[in-house]
Amino acid sequence: MSLRRRIATAVAGVAALAVTLSGCLYAQIPPMAPGGGASLAPQTDGVSAELLPYYGQTLDWEECGTGLDCTTVTVPRDYADPSAGDLELAVARHRATSGSPIGSLLTNPGGPGAAGVSLMKQALSILVDDELTEAYDVIGFDPRGVGESTAVTCYDPPELDAYLYDIPPGARGSDERQAALDQRAADFANACQARSDGILPFITTDNSARDMDVLRAVLGDPKLNYLGFSYGTFLGATYAGLFPERVGRMVLDGGIDPTVSGSDTSLRQAVGFEDSMRAFMADCLRTDECPFAGSVDNAMSDLSALLARVDARPITASDGRQLGGDTLMTAITAALYSEESWAYLRSALTDAVNGRADVAFQLADFYTGRVGDTYDGNTMEAFVAYNCMDYPDEGTDADLAALQEQLNAAAPVVAPYWTGGGDPCAAWPVPPTGVRQAITAAGSPPIVVIGTTGDPATPYEGAQALASQLSQGVLVTNVGEGHLGYNKGNACVTDAVDAYLVDGTVPEDGLRCG
């Protein structure tokens, strides 16, 4: 049985969650000149003959929103055999407001599975500030398998509701519940295979990084300028490892250590969220709205009891859904992405203490992309597809039991709800092809890596490790809570990133922004 259970549960680094919950205003995006303009000539130097049709394609841009134009880019399904068919990538562009761009700046908001095109359309200011929109043609794209690109498809909304939210039969830890969860996971994997038109073997970060090189070329850029968040740091580092000589100015925010196994990733994140819960509790106890009292240890004990109580006696929400321990934990982790969401978490926990579930479901739905009775894209499905291909299988049930013991000791509140679900990767129709190894990108220019000391989703030690592995890694530390550092209110971090991407000024390695 696989140890890839709940790998990177919260690696989905879509900053949209915090903005949506905090009610921040979106920046006004200046309108683009009608017609969208033409691309620069494709960059095809050094491209093999079999890939030349992809690298040499010209793009047809159409206006697709205020200040945006969109296109599609064709890439090979299989780079090892380009004759095996094509995939389509959805791409959005915001033209530089200066009118004289440095070039293109590719962005990736995380995931794996986050859709860059819809995020560009909803709120460009989540990704970049005015300094970058003035200097660059900012590019958002949906990676292969995601969103408006050729997409992984598994379930319709009611089926996905059942997969993500339904409470399985039997007590937690019982053979009955585990059998039900394993069957649920296998059914999901089989549905993905049946409905995804044969693309699952090719939904990998390695292939997505190669797609970015095609994007770079068809956009007319000799070098790739890139800003990646959370999982987007792994995507960017993978690109740098494959094409170090084609890296331009690259910033990786919320760095992920590419050497860490799935089980260690799961353990580190569990500890990260446990620590963030403690930070939340310390803040909560200073307010009049906190449903807990006493010390942080007392509050954590009471939260553990609340989770167990909800798990044993689920709360019915106004829409009829049942809130159990797993969904309440999803709601908690969702809110811990940003301090600006802690007020929502206080409200959700206060309601749960009093037998109400609606706010908790609102938080969980933000995390899963559920809007009304449907889902905003296929993030959850693509998330599984990438992880099942990127993370090697690791071990046995005994190994999983050992991991659970480590979790119980290091993250006692989180642990019961972290690894107990069925694993779709155990039933995935194709074996993983990813490897976990250091990426050095020898020959690249400086690559700036940002780590946030209180980041639960991509713990700080991952950024430290990535920066040290890269031959030209430069670490910038954001001292604070929440996921990610750039454009989050810390002027020191944001100014350092802008200065590098706009002017090429490399931050001091080890810069600490408190």
C-alpha cells in the first residue's frame, strides 16, 4: 500500500483564499489597446527538429477581460514521442502598462492544479504588484491537466462532493472505515482514468516544466523570467534543472525541497499546521471572540476534543451536509494560510462549539474550490494526478504505521485527521515517474528563494534546503505567519523581489525581513 496518502495536503498555494476571505480590494487593471498586439518572433535556437513545430508556432491573441488577452498554445502530449498527439494550454497575458516591457513574466500560483488563467481574470493583484505589471507582460497559464487547458477529468460535482465530504461508515481507525475509504479512492482513480482521455501518464511536473520552455519560446523570450508560488517553486526549480542556460530572473516563493519524500512532506506539513494552530490559539485567546480559554495548551486540548466530538456526532449544516472531523480539519487548515483569515476561523470554531457548521463549510469549500453546487475548475482532481505521478511509492502498511506514530508525537491535534483516508495513488492506473532529488541548476543566474518562518503549507526548512541546493540560490526570509511572503504586506520582501525582477538587483543572500 502506498505511503503517498495526503501528500502535500496544503501545498496548494493559491493565494486567492486569503484575499477572498479578507475582503481585499482588487487592483484596477488598465485596459489594453484593442486587438491585443502581436507576439515577438518565436525563439527556436537549439530546438530539435521534432519539437520545432511547437517552438515555432505563432499565437493568435484575443481580448478576454479587462486588460487581458488570451490564447492557446499546443504542446506535445509526450516529449519522448512528440508524434503521440498534442495537448492544449490556456494562456492569459496582461500587457505591461509601461508599453515597453522587459519581456514576459510567467507566473504559477501553486497547487499542483491551480489555474493561472482564471486567477489572472479574477485578481491580477494576487500574483503581482504594480511594479511588475508596469515592467512586464505578465503571463498566467493553466498547466497541462488543469483548468481551461487539456484537463484531467474525474467526477461531476455531486460525485466530487461525495468523494471530498461524505463521512464513511464505521469508527475512525476501524477496518470497516478503512475498507470504505480504500474503495472510495479506487473508484476515484478509476473514474480519472476513464474520463481523462489517456493523458494521466503525462501529467507530471517534468512535462509541465518542458511546456514552460515552449511558452517562453513562442512568447519571443530568449530567457524565462518566472515568479512561482508554493508548488510553483518546484515547477520553477524543475525548469531550472532542465534548462539552466535559459533561466532569466526567477523568484520562488514558498520553496519546496525537491529531495523530500511524500511521507516526510506529510510529516513536515502536519507539524507546520500544528504550529500554526498554536500561533492562532495564542492570538485567539487575546480576543473576546475566542471559544476557548486558559493557556495555549488548554485551548489545543479543547480543540482536539471538539474535533473528536464532531467526528463522533457530525453537525448538520443548513444545506444538509454533515460536518465531521475531516472536513472541520480542512476548514481549519484553509484558514491557517493567512493571519487575515483567523477571524473566520474563530467564527467557524465558535459555531462548531455551539453545534453550527455553515462557516466551517464555507472555509472548506474555499479550499476545495466549491462554489454553490459546483466547483470552480478541477484543482482537486489535477492535484491528485500530479502528486500520483511526481511522488514515488515508498513502502508498506508498516511504514504508514510508523509515520502515524511520528505524527501522533509531533502533531497530536492534527494527526488523527492527516493520513487516515484512502489513497487514490495506490490505485492510480499508471506508475509514478517522478524522483526526489536535489536540483542544482548549475549554470543558471541567481535564483531567489523566499521562505516564511511560520508557513504551514510549505514549511520554512523547505525554502532553506532549496536555496542551499541551487548552485546560485539566494534565500530571503519572511519572518511571520501564513503561507508565502511576496506581496503580502512585508515591504522588505516585496521590494527585494521587485528590485530583482525589474532591475536585476540580487538580494543579499540570507536577507531577513522581520
